Amino acid sequence: MKQPSFLDVLKTIAFGALGVRRRADHERETMRIKPLHIIIAGIIAAALFILTLITIVRIVVAS
């Protein structure tokens, strides 16, 4: 079995967060994903979320 790419990890996490993955797919992917990739993806997602909120606030305040 090949290791998933970082993009595969991001897709797995995104689909899992949205709740659109089947249990069998989730269990199969979880066994191959490295915990470090999940941590990095979580940090990236949190940073993007914060930057999005900051941008929205700046747009609203500037109006």
C-alpha cells in the first residue's frame, strides 16, 4: 500500500469534517495517514480559518 500524499490527507480531513465519508473509507484511510500529517493539516486549516475571519472583519469595518 502506498502512503497517501498530503493532498489526500487534506481531502480526507475535509470530507470527514463535512461528514460525507463512509465508515469503511474512513477506516481504510486512517490506517495509512501519519499523525504528523493530520497535525500539520489541522494547523493549516486553523490558520486559514483565522485569516478568513480577519479578512471578513476588515471588510465589514472598512465599509
